[in-house]
Amino acid sequence: MKKSNSKGTKIIVILVAAAILLVLPFLLPNDYITQIVNMIGIYIILGTSINILTGYTGQLSLGQAAFFGIGAYATALLNTRLGLSFIPCLLIAMVITGVFGLILAVPALKVKGSYLALLTMGFGEVIRIIMVNWKEVTNGTAGILGIEDASFFGLVLGTLKQYYYLILIFVVAGILYQRALVKSRTGRALVAIREDVDAAELCGINVTTYKIRAFVLSAVYCGIAGTLYAMMIHYVSPDTFVSNTSSVILWTAIVGGFGTVVGPVIGGVVMQVLPEVLRFLGSWRLVIYGLILLIVILCFPGGIFPYAERGFNRIRRKIRPESASARKE
């Protein structure tokens, strides 16, 4: 009976959440708020990418902005110069970012800890410098303009509300895939590597193969986010894909909760909404923003989601006895 009740509660929660997400664009007051919501979705995808690599595999990366930028620039070039539509751009961007993830994974296998963080940070800076200086291809600091609206099967997405639903599809697909991955043999191997590399090797896990898989998959997630960003904004420039962007992506997973499926969702909301809420503070905005993040990390060292889940479980345990006694009466 308890299992059926819990399943029923989950189904109700899922249906309510789905209904809210479906009508949300029509409740937003203007395009500015809609774009913020869309950026939340893109950063949920980016947060999921670092969550797979760092949260589940234990490989710290400070270069996710590079893969984000590679996906965005690949989409921009394919669209503006070759005239490719959304789906071909997306697929090619996924392949290109996956290849770059493989390229980074090879030297990353030889280092760990702070050295791995420096390696990935250096990789991100190299990609940014290429974006700035390879003017014949990237147009330098001016960036690439004129990216067309996403279109597929005759449908052209011309409004931010339409992009909302496109991004929502990839957010849901990305979360579901991450959930399935965590419960699979591959996911268990990644967690074993995170906990103890030597013990994982003794258990017969091919550490090299699984680390490479994590890097490639993480890069592909960033490539998807890059394609969605480029198509929605219609413009890409090196200023977007700097080291600070990598930090925001990392904080997205940290604030929500590393190693949890829902963590990047909470982190994406917090990291995108908080700066907008504090905008009225002017030049003090970033100072207060940093202090709030510091307080969150000190008060919730494992991220917000684990503590929220514990609180929800406590409330549910208190409610259940009351409902049971009510049924007896």
C-alpha cells in the first residue's frame, strides 16, 4: 500500500510539473523574462554536463565554456556559411564537441586534482584565443551575426516562446538520459572511479575507457547547449565563452548538488535568477552575489537538493502516520 501511495504521489507531482512547464511561457510578462527562462534551460544542460564529468566521475573541469563555445561556433559557421538547418547543425556540433572532448581526455588521463583543473582551464583559454585571433573563420572579436532561426520539418522557430519548448525538450531528454546513465553499469563504474580509482581497477573496471566516455559525453552536452544558444541568440562572440562562464557552469552543479540528477536543475535556476534579482543593487550586485553563493556553500556543503530532499522526507514521514490513522477511523 505504501509503495502504491508513493508511486501515486510521484505521478501526481510529475503531472503537475509537466502542466506548469507547458503553460509557463504564456504566464511570463515579456520576452526578457522568457529569455532568462530559456537561459536557465541551457545552463541546466551545461550543469548536467559538468555533473556527469565531475559529480559522478570525479574529474574536475574548468574548461566547459570551451565546449560550449565550440558547439555554438560550429552551429554558427554551418548555418551562415553552408546554410544548414537546425538538425544537421546540432548533429555535427555534437560530433565536433565529442571529438574535442576525446582530444582533451587523452592528456587529462595523466593528471588529476589541481593539475587537471589547470589543464582544462588552459584548454578553455586556448579555444578562446583561437576564437579571437582566427579572424578568417571566426570573425574575431566581432563574432558571427546572421544565424538563422531553428527550423525542422517545415517549422520555423521565430519567437522566444517557441525556443522555450525546443530547449525544454532537450532539458528533459538530458535529465532522463543522465538518470538512466547513473542507474546503468556505466554509471556505477563512473561512481566507483570517483570514490577510489585503485579499487575500481581492482574490480576490473577499465578506468581509462570510462574516463574518456565521461569527457566525451560531457562535451556533447555542451555542444547541444551551444547549438541551442546560437540559434536562439542569432549571434556568437568570444566574450560569451570565457573562463567566468566555465565557473558559472561549475557553480551551477555545486549549488544544486554534485552527484544528483536534480542538482543541475536547482543550480541552473539559482545561478540565472539570482543575478537578475540583485540587479537593482548596481555595482554592488556581484559582491552580494558572491556572498550569497558563499553562504549557500557553507550552509549546504553538499548542495541545495540533498538538504531539500531530506526536509521533504521528514515532512512526508510526519504526514503518513496521520493519513494511516485517518484511514483506520
